[in-house]
Amino acid sequence: MAIIAKWRKGARYSADPEVVAAEIMSLGDEVTAKDVLELAKDEDTELHKCFTWDDTVAAERYRLIQAREVIRFLVIKEEKEPTKRPEVRFFYKIDDDRGYEPTKIIVRDEDKYKALLEQAYAELRRFKVKYSMLEELSEIFDLID
């Protein structure tokens, strides 16, 4: 059976995924993001199309990534910690059409809570697909519908 490269649903690349995969594979059996970026700097590669080369635009996009990280990495810390509780994110994004919302609001709104729960289930299903080849996790995967 032939292995065919394609872009995952939601990817916004105009480059040919087969050519991009071949270019990345040409770097060897182990590649790093830095290796891929170095190859992509060559304007003659298909991979070059996958990057934003206008530094002003790229800087703004990177800052947006950083802003999302700031929001996602804030956690709620209990003032008193009688037991070790897991950290809980301060904000969640439960809808592509809306921004991040405080967790304390989401857990009090039944519809928003259900949306967050469905998002969690969807992430579990993606995890199952991503690691389905790991037989050691099959018992866990059986619990995920």
C-alpha cells in the first residue's frame, strides 16, 4: 500500500503535500523544525510556500500565537491547598466564533459546559486516532467512543 501525504482538515497551505513530504523526508530519518525552516528558506522548494516570509506579517502572527499561549497557560490556583488539586486553565475557547471565556463562567452555564465537554471528547477521539498504532493504549482507547 502506498503512503500518500495530504494536508489535515483545516490546514491552509497551497503547497502540494506530496512534494512537501518528499522535501522533508530528504532531510533524513530525524528532522527538527529548524531543519525544515532552513530548507524552506530556499525559494525553489514547495515547502517555501508554507511560510510567511513578510517579517512584519510573520511577527504579528507570532505575537497572536504568544497571546493565545498567555491565555491558555494561565491556571487557577487555590489560595489554600489542603490537597494537591490539578491545575485548571483560567480561560477556555469553546467556540470558534467567540473568544476565550473564564472557566468560572463556563462551569456555571449549562450550554457552555456541555460545549466544553464535547470539545474534550473530540480531543480524546483525535488522541485515539493519533496514537491508534500503540497497542499498549488499547484498553484506554476502548473507553473512548
